[in-house]
Amino acid sequence: MAVSYKGKRRLTYKGKEYIWSIRENYEGFFADRYNVFHELHITAADKSFLTIFPLRPDYDDDGENYKRIKEYLGIDFDIPEAVTPSFVAMIIEREDRYFVIERHTDKIPQIHIGGGKSYTVMNNVRPILSVEVSETSNPFDTAYIFGKWLCIGSDRKAYFVDIEKAEYHKMDIPMYFGYFREFGGRLYIFTGVGIIALDNDMNKLWQNDSLAVDGVTGGELSDDGKYLTVSCELDPPGGWVDITISIETGR
């Protein structure tokens, strides 16, 4: 994907005009390796943004840096065809303000809920909050960003961290945590026996614990947005049945 530079502080990417600025950051995510981390912040009239990671070419080794940073941040990006003479540019395009990586980061606000499993919340490319929870044997444990919330599924618990206030509350999960799923702008927790629907403050709207005996997965919203069809294991192993429930009641 080509990037063309127009004038001192303008560029065009995917047909859209952006304004950009570069600043040196001595505390950036890669500052420990590259000494000074240059951040190129880009905004457009519609408030969407891109971020370019400038890397000195002599640090690159046949694209391995790109691969490592993709894996490190857990996101994908395009490598543009056109770059400035002084650095190799990498573009990351994101719709969400926050994202999360599985990593502990010092020197930022910390929330200690347990021990063994750490997540860092990123605001664009800057780490802003580190959360540690207990490491469990549940293979479905994960973290998920929903608006301003960091949602963590951990065995038989779910934790909801308000990223902006650095506060959290928790919820008991029947049998085991399965997945976070988003449908129609609302977040749901799939558990070992059913589904929990949440409002925008991560409080329970309804809970149905009679859908399955060992897992709920999938999920497809009806065209009118009123019903959700999920796959439920009723006769393990392998006895999966599709069940349709109301989005409003869970029944």
C-alpha cells in the first residue's frame, strides 16, 4: 500500500488526506532497544488516525522486525511502498482507541488482582495500564477491550477494568469462562453452561445458565437483531445443538 507525502506535514493514504507530526519519545515502547523512539502521529478530518513506526533501516533484518512487532502488539499492519529516506515506515490502522497485549509493563498504573498473568492496555502505541490476574488452568482465559473497559475472563471469574479510572469490579462465572462475544453493540459472556448479557457499564442484564452442559460457542444475530443463535454442547463429547434465544431476555 503506497503512501505519498505532500508538503511538509501532509500525506495521502488509501485516498484520504492526513496531517502528521513527528516527536521523539524516550519512554516509548521500543525505546529500550532503539534508544529514541520516533512516533509519527497522524489524524484526519473524520478523527480517524494512523500511526507510523519509524525504524532505522540498519536495525531491520529482512523484515524480521516487522514480524516481531506484529507478534508483540498482536495486530496487523501494511508495509508501505513509499518511505522517507531516513527510516522504514510501518503503518497501523485501528478503529479502536484501546487495545490489549499479554505483557507486564512497569512505570505505568498497576492493578493487582492476582498473580501470574499480566495484560497491558495500549492507547494507540503507548502503554497506559497494567493488570495482573491469577494464572489458571482454563485454556479459554483471555482479555478483551469493549469501549473503555478491559474485560478479563479468568477461570470462574470475569473482571471489568475501567481503563480511564483504573478501577475494576468482578463477576462470578458458572462452570467456567468461555468467550467474550459482541453482538449488536452489546457484550456477552459465553460460559460452560450458558450466556451472560452485559450493559455498557459491564453490569448484568440477564443470565441464562440452562443452554449447555459443557460449552457455548459460535453466535449469529438475526437480520432484525432480535435473536441470537448459538451452538451449545448438550451431550459431550461432540453433541452440539443450535439454539436460538431472545437478545432482550436470553430465553
